[in-house]
Amino acid sequence: MQGFRQLAVWQKSYALTLSVYKHTRSFPSEERYGLTSQLRRSVLSVPANIAEGYERNHRKEYVHFLHIARGSLGETETYLLLAVDLGYLSNETFTLLEAQRAEVGRILRGLINSLTEKS
């Protein structure tokens, strides 16, 4: 048993994080402490909160951290939109990242619903 690492939502959010890190390497250097940092922090927050909530071992806390992860996904979407509108990401790259982000959101929403229905 690998704990949170076995969860599809963690695996996919981790893959999204890696993709965002890869694609933000080419952002302008003046964005290092601006958009690049904010986007990386928001996307990294998703798998981190899934893992932290899972390790808390209490359903109510787990769901709380999953909601935080969902909020970070929304924040990530905003930064991705800004990056494409500023010309830092191509439409093709945005479409790829947004598809990954949306998939994580669907799985996360399903997990939250599953955990809250059992309460």
C-alpha cells in the first residue's frame, strides 16, 4: 500500500504539476517572482493538499483538504488563462494543461461527493 500515491486524483494532479513546471520554464525571467511563481504554487498545492488530507486519517479533515485542492485548481485555471492571454503559453499548450486540470477537477469532485455521501 502506497497511501495517497495510489489515488488516481493524486497521480493526475502530480502529473499536471510536472507539466506546469515544464511549460513555465520558458516564461519571461521578469515573471519568475510573479506569474511563474504563483502558477507553480497553486498547481503544487493540489497534490500536496490531497496528500496532507489523506494522511490526517479523519474523513472530515480529508474532505476539508480536498476542498482546498479544488480551490487551488480554480486558482491554477486563472493563472493559465492569464498566461495564454499574455502570450506565455500557446493555445495548444493551454488546451493540454486545461484538459489535465479539468480531469483532476472531475475526479476530485467525485471523490469529495463519495466521501461526503458516506457521512
